Amino acid sequence: MVRDELRRFIGLNDGYADMCSDLPDSLDLNENTVAAFTRCGIKTGTAFLSRNFNKIFGYARKHFIQGDLSFLIKHIHPDDLQAFIYFAETATLHAVPWKEAKAGAVHECCSRFRHLNGQWIWLSQKVIVLSVTPERHIDHVLLLFDDCTIAKQAQLTRHNFQVEKSRKSSKLLDLLAPVSTAHTKKETQTVANRAFAPLTRREKEIMSLVSQGCSSKEIACKLFISKHTVESHRKHILRKLSVKNSPEMVHQSMMLPGEETV
């Protein structure tokens, strides 16, 4: 049980015991709750990650431990990324430790996350601030993740049913219908394009380096190929993903299934 893991870790670490010895007993945890103690203030890094991480996220625990926030950002749905960034910024600007504020130290959001199998799952993320920096920004935190995909899908299904039921009696809902339909068709076409034009391993390597901000010359040096070859691969990637430029390529790359191993 995650609660027992948290208790053991806190019991073996005096620093965390001082910050949150009573916290595990006050939390609503279940077998699908992933817990992590991390730092994101004076220093960064993961001190604890529950063993069920692989079960929920699909990836090996080392990917989160090594990447921390960058791992989350890489796998969050592009349409949810801006809201996630705003959530993280707001949380750190209003950071109050658990011992001072209890419920006031808790911040929550919900985002779509790309599982290792390529499917999007909804994750409810709870950030509990344990300590702050001298500038009163987040330092030590307890992160809790819960897979809420089934509940979210049920919510969306109810929403769609209610909208369709009310559309004839609402001019606003009727006006929104074409926009909603067009957006769905665009997403479907994008997925179809990727399905019929899979990227090669080399193209995926180049796209990954582009997303890291590398120029064609830098990519050529890293992969020991010519700059001309890199440019050729980039053109092929743009065509296969049906995008016009590198920023759009990076956006689409975040929606493709990952290559990580478990």
C-alpha cells in the first residue's frame, strides 16, 4: 500500500518527519495512487517514488526519477500543457507549507498524459507543499497522481449527451456544433496521416533533437551525418506529419507514442 510506503520513508528520514509526519494518515489514498517526494526550489530531484508508478504510467520508474518535471511536461497532452504550466506557476507563487496551512497547501489539476502504450489517460495531480524557499516559493513537495480516466470519460459522455439533448432549444449550442464537429474531424485526419506515414527510427531521432532546440548542424554532428541529410530528413518528417514548420513538428512529436522502455 502506498500509505505504508510513505510512512516507512518518512520514518527513515528525519527531515521529512519534521515536515509531514502526520500527512499520510490524512490523505485519501488507494492502490492506484502514485506518490512522489520531490524538490523544485533551491535544489531539484526525486527522493521517493512509490512502486506502483510503472503500473499507472507504463514507464519505468527511472524515467520520472531522472526527468522529474521535464518528464511530465514531455508527456502531457499539448492542449493541456499551457493550463498545466499556469497551474505550476500559480502553485509556486502561492506556496504555503502543510504545517502552516493544511488544506491551503494543496493544489490540484487534471491533465491528459501519454501512457507508454500510446493511449491518453487522464491524471489528477495533487501538489502538497511541504516547505518553501526563503522567497516563499515551493521547495519540498509531495506529489499524488490518480488515474481518473474512467471518471473523466463518464463526465464527458454525460456532457455530450446533455448538449445534444439541449441543442435544438439553444441558439448558442447550435452555433457551436459546426466548430466542434470540424475540430473532431481535424484531429481524426491528423491521426490518420500519422498512421499511414510512420516515421523511421532515424526520423524520430532527428525530431527528438529538434524538440530539444538543436539546429541542423548540431544534429548532423551528434548523429555523424551531413547537414544536407538532416535537412532531407526534416522535410520528410514535415510531410509525413502534415505540418509546415519546426514548431508544428515539435507540437506533433508530443502526441506520438514514446520510445521509452519499461
